[in-house]
Amino acid sequence: MQMNLKKSLFISIAALGLVSAAGVATSQTASAKTYAKVTFNSVLNSDPTTRNVTMTGTNALYNKAGTLRGARVVASKSTVTNLANAKVSTANFRVYRVATTNRGSVYYKVVSFDQNFRGWIYGGKSQSSFAGGIAPYTTFSPTVMSGVNPQLTTYKITTPGTGTDSVTWDAPQYTQYKIGQAITDSTPYANATFKIDQSGFRTREGSDDVWVHITSLQPANTAANGWIRLSDLTPVQTQQADNAIRINLNDPNGKTVKTVDYAVTNAVKGTTLGQYSTTSGLWTLTDAQANDILSQINSGLANSGYKLDSSTLTTVERAALAAAQFGTGNVNIPVVSTTTNTAFSTITPYATNTNASATNNLGTHALTGVNNGVVNAGGNFIDTNPNTTGNQTGYLSASDFNNFTQAQQQTILSEMTTAYNNDKDNFGPAYLTCLNTMFKTAAEGQYVAPSGLNFTNGSAANGSTFTSDQLMSYVRSNPSLMTLQSPKYPQFIVPASGANGNNIQVVWNTINYSASSASNGTIGSPVNVFYSFYD
């Protein structure tokens, strides 16, 4: 009995010992998890622009200092790393509070410029500099615009309105926290002209993202002074000098992004830049002239976000320049964006004449976009000045002829008829055939650029691929892309009774190009769409 009692007591004591031991172990485990305490927390009052930072990707963002009890993740390290590497200025951050803990750590409260992220992040061991999960960041990089004389060049807002690309800002968008628009609607300033006094680019977007500060000299328009993308401005056309050829540099949508006036000392107004070969029927430039023009174009495009699609001028471009007249000549040359990180592909149209027996069949060839609706070409005419008596033989462009009044055109046509009847060797049927073929062939290499040439494939990421079927589906959904049209071109015809003295007449024709197929492609790179026409 006593033995059983002792055993029972021993078991009970042992059990109590086990419980006691377990309690000690549990108590030790609980006390092992300790949390930091805040020893200092204050708003920062220094110059806000000195508190712009970027994430480094080394620390997550928390709702409170990460070592405090109850801290939870607001943005993971993976998300923060993406923000650190982002190519958009919405990922810039502003620091506005600082806190320290009893462990000697510094934490900063930050907010993204688009206000989508807000929280506390580890900032190192000292308040003297931003460290740890953040680093100081310059959100905007000032530059000096080359190719622009601030005293001479003036601009207008290209598309006045309320869009973000139509208004001015107190600072380039998202380069300072909560610094917004200078004006919310630029419609009242549609006719205002501005000069540029500052320029630069948003650091994250890179040097192709050019912003400029514009100012108006008219007191009524100074409210619109502010920052705007250079690409959202259009240079105001200045008077063309008598010794200059005007070169319009047009983007794929036909918008003139830059104008370059190529001047030649002592050139006479009305004379041509190049020479016309009666043997080949072509206008030609010397290599020295072409290289000089190319140099001036490249200089004019510096920091504009655009470049020539080729390192040299094409044969068509050289011919158009050669035929242009000093004082009045305008030549359109296409340019492309220098942006390599753009989430769209620009459509490059190619055309094929399905009439294999057509004269001067060019085969499958790239089309050049124009924006004036008239073929960019010209020829040698018996008379180029409809305002004075007597023939002034020389070059006349289709645009110039189109801009003449009906009476002026009739004067030119009458002179052509007289020469056709009296000087058939030089201005007879063979001449008309050559002239008409030249205009038509030029038109077969051009198209009036519509909107919608930038294919996004449903906002797909830059570098993603797409199929020809996806591209053609987009083209078919856009009537202006499904059928392209050439600029109108003149054809000079002799009526059935023309041999008896009736005037030569002019008719204007166009060519319709129908989309038939496309290439596979990659977002961010140009892609080909193939069109056909029958001549």
C-alpha cells in the first residue's frame, strides 16, 4: 500500500515536473521573438526636391517600420525591384517622414509620384543620407537642344485641347511630386506662339523623351507658359529665303516634326538645286550636295526623337531635292522615331503592281508616306510662270501646278499645246508620254499616310511577337489601312481633236492599294504589310 502510494506520488511529481519544464520551454520560445520600438518619428521639412528617391530593390515596403510588431508588407522585394528598374517616371518616390528604432535603424516613409505605393522602408543607420532600400534620384536631366536657335524658332501646340499631350505642366509630368498642369485646356491658346528657353528629358524614360519649357511673348498667353513634350509642338513656318530649299521631315503619320531650310549662297530664286538630264530624264544632285544636305538634316533632328530611316538619301529623295526651286521648293522626307522601347510596331506598306506587262513595273517596293495629297514629283515644262508672257522653260512640281488658279493652269496648258503642235521633237507625243509616266511612276511609290499606322496588338509588351494573321485582322478592322490611296498625280492628255488645235487637258488620278498580306513581327520593330494594285 505504501509502495503504491509512493509510486503514485512519484508519478504525480514527475508529471508536475514535466509540465513545469514544458512551461519554461514555452516561455523561453515566446520571449525569443522581440520587436523593435520607435524612438523618433518626425515629418521632414527640408527642400522637397532634395527628397526625390528611387527604390534600390534590396528591401520591401511596409505599412510601418519592418521590425515593429504588426508590420506587414505593402510591396514585396520583387515589386520594389520592378519599381527600381521601371522606365516610367510614375516609379519615382518622395520621402516625407523619418523614424528611428531602439536598434539604431532608420526608416523613411515614402510615396510614389502616382500615389499607388505608400509605406515605410529601411533607410540605413544614419539620417544624413538616403541608403538601404532607397537612393537619391535625379528625376529630370537638363540638356541643351542642338539645331534650335531659341531667338528664331517659334512653336505652336500641335493639338490644342485637354489631353495630357495638349497642356503645359509646372514641371515635366511625374518629375516632381504633386506638381501638376499649368493649364488644363490649351484650346484658348491654339494660335499662340511660344519660344523654348529650357529643355531636358525625364531620366527614367531616357533621352528620347524630350521635354521643353515654352514661354509666350504675348502677355495674354503667358498663363500657358510651362513644360510640354517637344513632340507635342509644331514649328511655326518662317518665311522661306529666296536662296533656300525647304525640307519637311515627316513622321510615319505625315506630321512634320522638323523643317530644315537648305540655303545656297548667291542662289537665284526660281532656279533648281540640281541638274536635269535630258538623256536619262532624271534630276540629279552631286554627292557633295547630297552629303551637305544629309549633314544639315541630321543636325536638325538632333534631340528631336526622330532620325532618317537610312544613313543616306534615297534616289527618289535626291531627285526631288535636285528638282526643287530656290525660294519656293518644298520637299518631304520621311523620318522614324529613335525610340527603341516603344510598345508598338509601325506599319511599312509595300506595293506590287499585279499587271506584269505594265510599263515601268517597279515590282514589290516600299511606299513613301506624304501628307499634302499631291504627288511629290515634278518635271520639265515649256512654261513655269503663268503670270508673264513668253515661255520660261524649267522645272515645275505637281504641287506648284495644283496650287495655280484655274486660269493660271490654263495658261500653262495653252503653252504646252502650242509647243506640242509646233515643236514635236522636244514637246510632242514622246515628251507627253515621258512626263505622264514620270508622274505616275512617282505616285506608285507614294501613299497618303492615314492614322493607325502604329500596331499595338492589344497593348502587348515591347519585344513580344505577333503573327501575320493578328496584324491583318487589325488592318481589316481599319478601312483607312485596308485600302491606301496614292497622292493625286497629273496626266496631260490630248483630246481626240487635239491635233486640230484643241488645248491639252490635265486630269488628276489616284491609285488604290489593297492590303493582301503581312509579315510576322515583334512589337517595337517596324513590320511590313503588302498591298497590290493593277495598272
